[in-house]
Amino acid sequence: MKPFRKISMFVGILFIIGTGAGILSGVVTQPILTAPGYLQNIAAHETQWIVGTLLILVMGLPLAMVPVALFPILKKQNEVLAIGAIVFRGVLEAISYILMVTCFLLLLTVGKQASISSGASQLASFQDLGNLLRSASSWFELILAIVFSIGSIMINFLLYQMKLIPRWLSGWGLIGSILYFAAPLVSMLSPQHPALSFDTAIGFLIGPLALQEMVFALWLLVKGFNPSARLVQSAA
């Protein structure tokens, strides 16, 4: 039982680190990004922008480690789905985060060039390039949401089958993952392409899973996995 308890603690800590870093990243970068003349603002707050950008990696990489940490347990139920979770919520999610970070770092480069530009035409060109990078980052975020939610569906489906956590919690995660999967599709098909945030019209689609993952993390830290379910799997 001790290895399973270590895994549950490790996964809970990964969730806490990832969520905390994501919140801090938004706190650091959003005031810079939403201010007028955001390119010059990014260049003027270079260190703050780099810290906020690196926090995206601190968020993404621990979260991408979750299916890897769960694999020794989940493979007992269905190894194919357990590997699928690693592919979608591990590898593809990590790649999506790296692409978003690349766009953010390139925004800094463009911002520094814009801050020293001497002509209106040059500034307009840098502004267009900055807007393109922001759009690319937004599209990568939608792709991230799709691969993340597919992996989350696999994980919660296996947790529901194995009864490693209460079924109300894994069922909540399964329904929340399906709603989360719908969110980027709604955004892609909408003419306005709203962002995946709680202050947009599609925020209610991502809310259930966001809350469930925090409850899930706390459950793993406090309760761990259901020991009787582990015994059933071992006997099987």
C-alpha cells in the first residue's frame, strides 16, 4: 500500500504546483498584456514578463507528469487507455505549453524592437507581428484544451472503473472533462473566438473540471486511493 500512497501524494502535489503556478502566471502577465501599448509595456517589464512566462512551464510540466505518475496504477485496468492518457495529457499537453511559452518569449523580442522603432510604419509592423503572436498563443491554448480534456476523460474513466476514488468524484471529473472538451470547440466555431476564461461566455464549460481537479488533489493528499479497490485489482 505504501507505494500507492506515495503516488497519490505525488499526484496531489503536482496538481497543487501546477494550479498555483498557473494562477501566479496570470497575475504576473495579464496586467502587462492587457495594458495599452502592450508591446512596449512588455519590453518595459522584461523581468516580470519572463518570470510570468516561465511560470507557464512550471504550471504545464507538473500537470503533464500526472498521467505518467498514475500509469503504474491505471495500467492495471487498461494499459491502452493509460498510455493514451500519457500521450494526450502528457506529451501533447507539454508540447502545447512549450509552444505557448515560445509565443510569449517572442512577444518580448518584438516588444523590445517596437520600443526602439523610430517610424510609425515600423511600429505598425511590429504591432501586427505582436497581434499575430497573441493569436497564435490563443490557438495553441485551444489545442491545449482539446488534448488536455481527452487525456482527462481517459484518466477519470479509469478512476471511475477502478473505484480508486469515490465515484462521485471521478464521475464529476468525467462530466467536467466532456464539458471542457466542448469549450475549445465552441470557441473555434464562434466568430468572436472567446478565450477560455471565467470572464467569457464559455467559462461555465471549464469551471466544473477546474474545481474538480482541486478537490481531487486535496482528496489524494488527505485520503489517498481507496485501499479496498487496490486489493481488488491485485487479486484480479
